[in-house]
Amino acid sequence: SVGNGWLTLLLPILFGHIGEKTLYIFAACNVISIPMVWALYPETNQRTLEEIDLLFSSDKIWNWEAAKTFARL
């Protein structure tokens, strides 16, 4: 992916300038992304492809709202 390519190019430069503190940048990205994934992507375990299609075709952005809409169907 493009992101991995940029990471490969920039990581030596970042380590050269700020050293091991570079890893704090990646830790912050992970801390930010975990709640985003939890809030935006619904659970798909034990669901059929048709059910997953209904979940992702919902107009709701938050996964709990999409799940409520799915439960009504």
C-alpha cells in the first residue's frame, strides 16, 4: 500500500531526528484508531453475507445505530 511505502521512506529520517520517540507517534495513532474502529465498524461475527450487507448499507454512521436499524428489519 501507499502508506507502507511512505512509512518505509520516512522511518529512517524520523529515527534520525527524534530517535526512539518515533514510536510514541505510532502508539498515538493506535490509541486514536482503536476507538474509531470500535465506533464505526459493526461486529460481523456469526452473521451471513446478507446480514452484513444490510449492516453496511445503513445510512447511519455509528455502528450501534446501524445495529438498531438492523434489529428492526
